[in-house]
Amino acid sequence: MQFPSNLKYSKDHEWVLVTGNTARVGITEFAQRELGDMVFVDIPTMGKQLAAEEVFGTVEAVKTVSDLFMPVSGKITALNTELDGEPELVNQDPYGDGWMIELTLTDTGELDNLLTAEQYKDLVGQ
């Protein structure tokens, strides 16, 4: 299982790639394995300002539906529209083509509340 060291991680199993004041967010390899085969990704929050830990969307797998939580506060500025027709990208490439949203960070200090790759590995028992 991969735990890229250039990412930050939430306890809710989202990853964050920070570039300046922008962040790209998706779910971790661990999360997608636990959920199983993705069949639908619903993110109705484009353009909205959300606080850390608020729900920004849902993923539907074959056997379950799971909420997606904001790892940090920000305004959602982009959605990965490829997931509309290919939700399986989340399973195939969770840290690449399976990304979900991009946001403008409201408070970069919140990044300090996220986990490093090593801390996340410990959280999931790897």
C-alpha cells in the first residue's frame, strides 16, 4: 500500500496535496480498498466555502455510501469531472487521476492538524 510522503492525511482518510495556497484532495488508497469498487462520486459543493470536517460530497461503492470530509477549510474551486464517467479512477489511481476536489485554503495553519505519511501509516496499522 502506498503512503506518498509529499501528502498530508486526515483521520477521515482524505489526502491533501498542497501547492502554495491551493490544495488537491482525494481519498487514500487505504480508504478506497476498505470501501471497495466505486460506482458513483457525488460532489455538489463546487464554489462553496466549507470548514474543516464538513461534508463536501459522497462516494458510493458496491456495498456502501460514505461521506467525504474536508480535511481543511477552504473554497472548492475545481472538481475532477472525469469521475462522473469513470468513478473507478478512485480505485485505480487514488493519488493521481482519482483526485476529487481542489480548493483555495482559508487557513494554512490548519495543515498542521493533518498527519504525515508515517503518522497515517500508524493510524491504519501499516
